[in-house]
Amino acid sequence: MSAAQPSLSCSKQPSIQTLYREHHGWLHGWLRRKLGDAHHAADLAQDTFVRILTACRAQELALDALREPRAYLTTVAGRVLLNHYRRLSLEQAWLAALAAQPAAFAASPEERLSILQTLNEIDALLDALPPRTRTVFLLAQLEGLSYAQIAERMDIALRTVKRHMAQAFEECLIQMA
């Protein structure tokens, strides 16, 4: 970007500060009503602003161009809330699986935390994949279907299945690095 061009990114600190100052209280109240818990609402409000700041720094968002900041905040916070519920669901499923294990196979608290963190990382990785790529990957990895079976089930070309699998494996490798 040349010095003559005006910056529309969030590098202008007052923009993010203004958004935060003018709308944080409203967002916190909106999340508190959704969650019924002020502490979790505060955490998710912070997560929402962190996402916005991250998008600004990556130049994926121009705060100066926002016409309806509350609508935008609601959209971002809704996604944060959805991720929160997904993590809770994953955690509850993990705890139910743990409860079903015999005491002799019980994991230590450290092991449980490590496994839960890994499950959350896997969930985030899968969530980052495009929907069709995710479906192809899960059919191959969880259901053990061959590429030909996946192509038939999804009514797509075998070559397309291979491309989706390559994309999924590439993303896995990137995340592991």
C-alpha cells in the first residue's frame, strides 16, 4: 500500500477502540441474554472483539466501511457463540464417554485435559475445511469408505474426491506444523 492511499484497515487504533467503547456493553448484554451467564458472556464478548481485531490485522476487514456495527457484531458474536456451544457439546460427549469407562481405564486429569484440547483442535480443523471437503474427509476417515464409494455416494467424480482429500490432508499437515 502506498503512502498516498488512505488506509481502510484496522491499523487505525481509534477505530477498534471506538467500536469497543461504543458497543461492548451492548454486546455483553446481548450475549448475557443468550447465555444466561454474565461471566461466559464477558468471555465471548472479548472473543468477538479479538476475532474482529485479528480480521483487521489480516486486512480482511475495514472497520471504517462498517455501516451497521451492531449487525456485524451480532454476526461475529453469533459465530463465536456457535463455536462455544459446539465445544460444550464436544466436552459433554467426551465426559459421557469417560463416565462409561471402567475405573481401571480412567484417564488422569492431565490426560483428560490434553485429550479435550486435542478434540477441540480437531473440531476447529474440520470446521475450517470447506463443507464438501469436510464431508469427503469424514466419509473416508470415519466411515472407512473408499474414494470410489465416496464418489458414488456424493455423486461426484473420483478425481474430485481425490482433490478434496488432498486439500484436507494438506490442511491437516499445515495445522500440525
